[in-house]
Amino acid sequence: MANIKDVAERAGVSVATVSRVLNGRSPVAETRERVLAAVAELGYRPNVVARSLRTARTRTLGLVISDLRNPFFTELADAVEQEARRLGYSLIIGNAGESTRQQDDHIRTLLDRRIDGLLVSSAGTGSPMLREAAEAGTPLVLLDRTVPGVAAPCVRAEGRAALTELAAHLAALGRRRPAVIVAPAGTPVGDERLEVFRAALAAHGIALPPERAGASPDLRPEGGRQVMRRLLDLPEPPDAVLATDNLMALGALDEMRARGLRVPSDVALVAFDDVAWFAHLDPPLTAVAQPTRALGEAAVHALLERIEGREAPSVLLPARLVKRRSCGEPATH
């Protein structure tokens, strides 16, 4: 079985350097990559229990995800786990299921397990245990969703440019009655997306009145279908709909099909959050894609900075518009 000296010899560095890399403190990226390659090649496994007794660390991170049934969050959790493992950390994942009570149960359990730090993509607008963990000084990074009153860096996507491009795209295709299916009222990310999109449409002389902006009761297909039903029953129904979550978009599509309506000839449909199989729908669904892999990696690195007692700024990474065929785009898309 390989030991730390074998890793140091293979990587051409000192034992102390290997130790720093495995503790997330290597200052040089090239050195870190060389050491991690040697670790993988030799199959080296540090004695985590012995190390935790010496350092009061377990090299374990906690991740609480708002809803693992959502493909976006499933991909995000995978990105976090892959990067944590690459850097020598284990990851324990808890699924809040969009329940703040369930979220608090997971946070309490993770803290009892003596994790080194905590990543949270919060259900709702936060929860008591999340705020308690932040106030107690637990190394904490928020992921995808900001939480009012929680002083922690947040790693998320910036959708302003993509939504601005979407507004121009719909205007160019002649869509003049857009509607939006948004996250439950009071959700900061959902509110932000709505206001950004409304302002972007206004720049093209297109109004988005309150009756064409419906808040779903949840982030599930059933909620999206419920809002879509109300939108289609308006005296002047929309000719384009943006669902600010991928599962709500599927619910909207279900309601359209139940009424015999077709995308995009009757109503254009766009989802915020792209998933791989959107490209295989008929027609392929235009979507705003978030940089899921980069978000997960950035969140892990921010959390390791907090674990080391260093400040970590919030991170905004740009989302992008993926044009396919669900708005009446030419076949070249």
C-alpha cells in the first residue's frame, strides 16, 4: 500500500508539500495537479481518522440541495462531488425536497457529523438552522440561491445577459404577448429573473403586465401546469411563455398538449435551466443554460477558503441562451 513518501517521490516534491496539497493549502496550481495525479496513480488513501484526531478536521464536506428531483440540482450535486473528491474531500449530500424543515434536519445531522464546511442551495428563503449555523461561524457557502439575512458568499449564475438576449430573440420572431411562470412568490432568484426579463422586454416596446406573470405554488411540473392553465384562459393568451425552472416548463408543455396546442406555432416555450434531453424534444426546447459544472467547482473552492479562515467573495458566472426550435427559430438552430 502506497504511503505519503511514495506520493512525494512520484510527484517530485517534499512530504510537506504533499501534506499541504491534501489539506487544500498548496499555493501553486501546477504543483497541486502533479501531487493529485500521483495520489490517483498510486491509489494513495490518507488515514482520515488519524488526521482528524491531529487536526480536528475530517476532510468531509456537507451539501444540502433544495430538490434532487430537479435535473439542474442533480447535475450541480454531481459537479460538487467530483471537485470535492478531486481535492481529497468526501461529500455527504442531503436532499431538502424544497422543505425548510427537512433542510434543517439535514444541516443538524451534518454538523453532528463534524463536517469541515457546509454548502447549501436553500429551500425557500432559508431556515432557522441555516441561520444558526451561519451565526455560529460554520464555514458556509450558499449555492445558486441567496438567503436574506445570511452573511455568506453565494455562488450562482447571472442570467441578465441571457434574459436580455431572449427578449430580443422573441421580439425579432414577432412574439408580442409574452408571459412568465415564476418561482413561488418571495423567492429572491425568481423575483430577480422576472424583473430583469420585464425590463428587457420593455426595451423592445413589449409589455409584461401582472396578469401574464404567474407565481407557481412550487417548483414542480404540477405547479407549472397550474399557472399555464390560468395563462391560457386569459382573454388574450400569451404567444410566448418563459418558465423560470425546467420542471415548471415541462408542466407548461403538458397543459399545452392537453389542449391540443402546438409549440411553437400556437405558443413559444422557453425554460430557464437547460438539461441535456431538451435537445431531443419535438421541437427541441430553447433554454437558458447555467454553467453547472463551473458553479459546483467554484462553490467547493470558495468553501475551502472559508475552512482555512480566509474571506471568499460571492461568485457570479454568466448563463447563456441556447436557441433551438421552440420559439419558431429557423431550422439552422
